[in-house]
Amino acid sequence: METSDILKKVRQIEIKTRGLSNHIFSGQYHSAFKGRGMAFSEVREYQYGDDIRNIDWNVTARFSHPYIKVFDEERELTVALLIDVSGSNEFGTQKQYKESLMTEIAAVLAFSAIHNNDKVGVIFFSDKVEKFIPPKKGLSHILRIIRELIDFKPESQKTNIAEALRFLTNAMKKRCTAFLISDFIDSGFEDALKIAGRKHDLVALHIYDHRDQELPDMGLVRLFSKEMNESIWVDTSSKQTRDDYKRHALKRLDTMEQALRRSGVDFARISTNQDYVKPLLGLFKAREARR
């Protein structure tokens, strides 16, 4: 893609997603995700029912009356976006490709984060970590992220979610809010998911296409897997073939959802043929309701 085309695309995504984050998501994002800890705010006189562990003994001794330290939740977060850039995301039979949907969602989350004065970093992954952009604040940083999302070319087409999660666990020393954005066409990542979920506030966004789960009746067709770099001929007119394909896809989906639930990871599923606003808001509101 030419530089002028990239900048034009960046601008288009900025206008759309920045507007959404300012008018729709920022308030929900702010209340759905907690800060990293507690920051000292003030000292006041002890009141019945206060936690005695917060007594400020120096001030208490000075005034011969108990005083306690008051803490406010730190609002500033560090946000990490884990973006799947494997070959299976260059697919979409509905409104858009999975990779373009991921780009818009990542941009919305990034703009919501900087609106809240949070730092944002990105991990691009395939079956390895392709690129790490350390967390920073500011509009120019977000626009760089969007530009990378649009024009990034991975070295590998395969997927290894566990590797990305291990990198997150090791690279981000302090607790952060991490969004894992993937089509989850992978397996064997539950242990890494549990470890990352214990250290960080991990949220999964499953991006999928309708045809990931169902084959249409189109007769004899050639299906190509970019991740495996191979193609096979499939007789889609066979009901048995279509049923087997769907059964396998639903089993993979169930395995993924069970792994997320067992790991205590919040998640939302977003299809290439739907508006992502509703599922994202639903996720944010569900988290807010539990606080």
C-alpha cells in the first residue's frame, strides 16, 4: 500500500473510531476497568467503622486523636493490545475481513484509553511475537499504532496464542489491562491464559466470520489455508461434509469458551457481519455491574 493510501486510511479510521470512543465508549471504558492500585489522597479524623489498618500514627500522635489515611483508586492504566496477525485473519465473507474489524476495534480501545489518560502498547503476534510497541500516551502514538495495524506484514502466517501470552506476562512487569484480539483458530493456550489472567486484567475478543462455522453448498470447491500454505478440494454439496465441518468448528468454539471461563477471562464474540458497538458495550456494562 502506498504511503498516501496508508495515511488516508489512518485518517478514515481515526475519524470513525475516535468519534465512537469519545461519544460512546469512553464513559463505559472508564467505569469498566479499574486502576492499577490505590493512591494516597488525604488524612481525616477516624470515624466509627474505618479500617484501623489505615490509621496514620504520626498524625494521631501529634493531635492525640486518631486520624486515618484516605486512598483513591488510581485511574491511570496501562493497556496492552494483543493483535493476532496470522494468515487466517485475511478472511471475511460478510461486511469486512477479520483483520480490518480487528483494526477498528483496536483503534476504538486505544482512543478510549488515551481519553482516560492511559498508556497503550501493542503486541503483534503470529506463532511468535512479530512486533512489540511499548506503552506510551498521546495521539501521535495512537496514530502510529493504527498505521502499523493497517500496513503490518507478519513474517509468519501461523498462530501461537500461548507464545503471545507468555510474552505479555514477561514483558509487562506491572499489572495492566490486556485485550487479546484473535479469531482463536489455535489450541493449547489455556495454561498461558491462566498465568496471564492472574497477573493482568485480561479480556478476550473473539473475531469470527460466519463461514468459520458453516460451509455453503457450492459443489466442488478448492479451499486454501494461508496458515498452512496448502489447499484441498472439498465437495460442499455433501451434507456429511458440511455437517462434519460445522461439528468440528463448534467443538473448537466450545473448547475456547471453556478455557476462557476456567481462566476467569471476560470475553465477547464479534462477527464480521455485525456492528461491534453492541458487543463491546455489553462487555463493558457486564464488568461495570460486577464492580
